Amino acid sequence: MRFLLIDDDDVFAGVLARALTRRGYVADRAASEAEALLALPRGYDRIVLDLNLGGDSGLRLLPLLRRQSPGSAVLVLTGYASIATAVEATKLGAVQYLAKPASVEEILQAFLQVEPDAALPVSARPMSVRRLTWEHVQRVLAEHDGNISATARALNMHRRTLQRMLAKKPVSE
């Protein structure tokens, strides 16, 4: 099985590539959209796509990956997880969506579980107000195609304040 790891974090991509190789898989790496598109003709069974590629959205690359490599299963992996981006990634053809840090076992398991699981437990604990705010900002950002200025106007906040908020790690539940 061949993996393409599209991630601009060299350390994370290297660790993941070595872990997959030790398990008998072939793992190639790409650090940008251009490198990923050049690598696609080699043929991959599985693609791990980082949501944040050097400041660009991996969601913009997802439709190209699906068109140019329709037989590949794509998993979106991000350190900036939100419900809005998870829904959008699924709509664009990702088979799974995981938050970093994710172990190689979690990634392999996610590729195995591509069918919906109705038995998945629902959390009884509601999200915090800070997490709800983060989710709302992510939804509005997705509605404006990642445009920070348009999102700031829609949220009636200063662009720099929004940029600072987005630069931080997402609020945990």
C-alpha cells in the first residue's frame, strides 16, 4: 500500500513516514500543493492531507486530489480541528478527519473505518462557550473561503484580532 503524506511540518511528516515504512508501507512526502500534484502520477492508495499547508488551506487541494487520483482515500489531519472544516472536508471527499497529534495506529484505523458508525457514542457534555466561539468563527471563515478580511467584517471584529485568534490552537472541549 502506498501513502502520500502532504504536510509542511517536516518533523511530523518524517516521523509518520518512518512509522509507516516500519509497518511495511511505502510513504512519500510532499510539503506543498505543487509537490503533491507532481507526486500524484506515481499512484497512491492513501493520502494524508494537512489542513494548514504553509498558511494555505488543504481544503482547496482536496478537490484536485479527488479529481486526479479518484482511487485514493484521503484523510484530512489538522492541528486546527473544527466542526466546520470537518464537514467541509467530508463534503469535498475526505473519508476521515483527525485532529493532531494522531498516532500512526489512529491514522491506519481511520482509513479502515470509512463507513458511518451509528453506534458511536454521543458526548453528554456540551461544548464550552469558548469552543462554541471557535466553531462559529471556523464556520464563518469557511463560508468566506478562508478570506480573513471578509470573515472579520462578517463577525464585526478587527482583522488583526481575528488573525490572532486563528493563530492560536483551537480551544479544547
